[in-house]
Amino acid sequence: ARRSLCGIALRSVPKKHAEKSTAFDKFPSMYYNKCMDRINAWTAHTGCPHQNRNCHAVPTKGACFMYQLAIFDLDGTLVNSIADLGGTANHLLEQRHLPTHPIDAYYHFVGNGVHKLCERCLPPDTPAAEVETFFAEFNDYYSRHCLDKTAPYDGIPAVLAQLKAAGVHLAVASNKTQPFVETIVRHYFGSDCFDQIFGSSDDRPKKPAPAIVEQILKTAGMSKAQAVMIGDSDVDIQTGKNAGVHTIGCVWGFRGEQELERAGADDLARTPADLLRFMEI
């Protein structure tokens, strides 16, 4: 009776809405939808989407918490994609009879976009023209294998469902190529979860430049004080700081706690559920 559905204790939910399930923290988007169904049922029963039973705010979306815009990094924050990214690079390296890298090495190759990943995994004396060829082949191969082993982190679908039910505007800000970002996000989280999805674009500088966050803020019609940047690397924290928004570092991701501390993250989330606490939901 003490298990939770999207962070809402079952003992707080009317019995008819408290059916058991073991799949809420798994993927794909069907589990997000199940979470939403249960939270909506709770909201209809109580008038408030929050798990805080002492909440006395008027039950209007966005009325009883501080942050109303959550901007998420993708790789290492929402999904663990390292096996597909590293697998693609190693496949192309093998074709060229070049040394491959342990998959764990790719934790430090990613974060600044696919082109930079290609530069980092190739030998340092690789000619620029070969880097461009490798980059083009990476995009082609990865487009057909970006969903092979990638999966949301445990707890992420449930947290997104509760944020959505609470009226939080959700956005993705990634340095990954836009088509890849859209493919992964829509496959695992559906088409209705995120209000804005941004990957890299030729007309906008990559993170840690603040342009992507500023565009999300403008589109959402919200102020810096209402937003939080959530990510697993120093690039994400620097992006948030450059944009003047609150930052939350995700310890479960690719880079780890020490890097996030050095980058000056305002908060460190050790589990996805911590995000709800830091966002005062």
C-alpha cells in the first residue's frame, strides 16, 4: 500500500484508482500515458495535482509551485543512449581499421554535439575532410540504430507525468541533431509530453551558449525566474547559468557528481524523484 504512482502515495489515492502495476518506471510512452491517467484521476478526486496533501493553493495549473518551465537535456538526463552512440562510432572505426574505444569512454566524448563526438573518437591527426565523411556516415548509421539500446532512465516517465499533470511546461534542449532528438523523444515519451523539443540547428549556437534556453523562454512566454535547466554535464549547467536560470544536475547521468559540483549546479538530483522536490511540487 506504500508504493507510489508517479510520486503519489497509494494510501492517498481512492481505492478505485489505486490498481497495482509494476511498469511505471519502464518505457515506452504507454507507461507515461498510464501515469497520466492515474494522476488525472487523482486530480479529479482532490482538485489538486500535487502529492502534498497539505497544499491549500487554488487548484489551478501552475498555482502552487515555484518553477513552471522545466528544460531537460536529453542524453544522460532523460535517456541512457551511450550504447547506441558509442556503438555507432565503434562500428565506423572498425570499418576503417582504426582503434575502437570502450563504451564507457564515450561518456566523455558526448555533450557538445555529434560532430564533436566524431572529432573526439577519431585519431587526433585525422584530416578535416575525413572527419566530415565520418560525421556524415555517423548520421546515416545512427539514424537507423538510435533506438536499438537507448532507453529512459528508471523513474523519468513517472516524473514527467507528474510535472505535466501539475501544469509544468516541459522542453528538451539538446546538442544532438534535431531529427534524432525528435525521434527519440517522441518514441519514448509520446507526442504530447513535451511542449518544445530543440536539438542543434545551423542558425543557433550549441550549448553552453544560452540561445536555446532563451528561445524556449520566449516561446513559452515565461521569465528566467520561472525556469530551471536540468542536465547531467557541465555543458548543461553552464548553459543554465549563461541563460540566468536555476540549474539542477542529474547525478545518474553520463558525467557524475564531481563534474556537476565543479560546474556550480544549484541543486544535485540523485534520483529523478528529487526533481519534484527541487521544483517544489
